Amino acid sequence: MALETMEPNPVWASDAYADTVDTLAEHRGLVYKVWGGDWCKDCRAQLPDFGAALKEAGIPEENISHHELDEDKQGPGVEEYGIEYIPTVVVEHRGEEIARFVEEEPVPIAVYLAQRIEDYFG
């Protein structure tokens, strides 16, 4: 089931995040696993912009999986990935986790993950 909160924000300013979009686009083959809930205020605040960044970067839909959690934060992959807080986004390269965003950081999800991706690929 798709998270409605991952619908791209139509007024997201892609020009302000050109470097982030470029990094995501350069590594278009990565897999993004997103845990959240449409009921969650942090998800509603953060995921639409992340969805817009992924769309702008041309990330294929088949490389993005949504894992909707209930209000007890239970749902698919919670145990396997150790999900405690949402939103959580795990980025994988060839089945290996290379980056993880958990709930909040001082920068937007896309910026945070792009920095981790750059670090990984050097």
C-alpha cells in the first residue's frame, strides 16, 4: 500500500536542492525503503518533499517501497529493519544498507541521504 504522504509536494523548490537532486539522480539504481504513516505528523511534514526530490531525480518507482505502519508503529519490515521511529528511510545498494534517515535530522531527508550516499561512494 502506498503512503499518501509520499505524494510529491507540488510546490517543492527543486532549484534550491539542485546538488541533492544531482546526487540522487547520479545513483538512480539505489533502493529506497520508506516507513511511515499517513496519520504521523512528522511523516506528513517531511515525506512530501522527499517524494518530490525522488521524482525530480528520476528515481524509478520500482526502486521505492512504502511500508505503512499503524499507530503502534507496527507493520511490514519493522522487526527485520529495527524500525522504532518514523519516518525512517533506508537506502540500499545491492541489498546492503548504505544510509538511514530516522525521524528527524537538522536537514531535509533528501539532503541527509544525499550526503550519506556521497560519503559511501566517495
